[in-house]
Amino acid sequence: MSSGGGPSWGLMLARRLGFGRSPLRRRLDRIQSLVVLTAVLVAVLMIPVAVTVSSRVTDSIERSDAVRRATLTQVQARALEETPPAIPEAGAEATSRVRVSWTDPAGWLHEGRANVPLGTAKDAEVTIWLDQSGAIATPPRRPGDGAAVGGAVGLSTAMVSWLLIAGLARLSVVPLDRRRLRDWDREWASVGPRWRHRST
């Protein structure tokens, strides 16, 4: 109980949610309040579920990237062409595909096409990745990129689940609203004539 003999916080919350003993609260009102409360609780429970999904996706991506990184070889190469100028709005990850050359451990010169950062000048040194066959491969993700992907998946999981919960809750309330309107019409049909009779 609160100070001064007033109702407790929990009781006040219950009344706001429609679980009090107010004569103005009908059975349908209490059912609707229960549906809303259940939807809120399920939505809250989806938060740890989304966090778990995010963590598992991150771990899976990082393990996959670690395995892939172990099968690739990082090599310094030379750009044989210049790229378009760098675009600040595009960020440091913007690249352009140009011809590059590199020398293998045996001293043989190789050429190929690889993605290098925008703003790379001709004859500039660039980093490329080679697979086990010696061909140019797509660079592996940077450490920490998996966390960004996992976070996006977790957030999407939470948002989609909340939208689904809200939609199901709304659909559950529709028949209650229809029943409430029918009850009001029936009660008005009973009470309305008496009111009109008293007013005359």
C-alpha cells in the first residue's frame, strides 16, 4: 500500500489495464485488456530472443570469415590503372575494378583485375587476396563486420516480431469490438424507449 492508505502502484496499474472491479468495466473490456497485456509481455520477451539471434548470426559469420581468411593469402600488388576520384559521400569502402600485377614467391609476374579503393593512382601499391589456386579472390570481411550484420539481423527480428504481435493483437480485438457494439445496440434498444418515455 502507498502512504496515506491510498491504493498501491500495482493496484493502480491493474485498474488502468482494466482489471479493477469498476462497474463500468465489462467482461469484454477485461478480455481486451488481457489481450493487450499479453501482447506487451510477448513483445518484451522477444528482446532477449532477438539478442540471441544477433549473437548466433555474429558468431556464425565470424567463424565462416575466420575459415575463409585462413584459406586466402594477402599479397601486395601494383595498380596498372588509376581509379575514379574518391567520393567522400561513398566512404572508404567504395572501390573500383582495375588491372593489377603481382609477383608470386617463385618470381613469376601475374596480372588480373581486382577491386581497389577509389582514388588509387596508377602504379600505387594495393592489397589483394589470392585463393589456394593463386587467383584473385574477394577480400574477406574485416573483423567486426559480422557484429554489424548480426546486429542488423537481431534488430530486424525484433521489429518484425513486434509488428506481427501488434497485428495479431489488433485482429484479436476486432471480434471483441463487434461484440461490444452489438451489446450496446441491444442495451440501447432496451433503455432508449424508457428514456424517451421519461423525457416526454
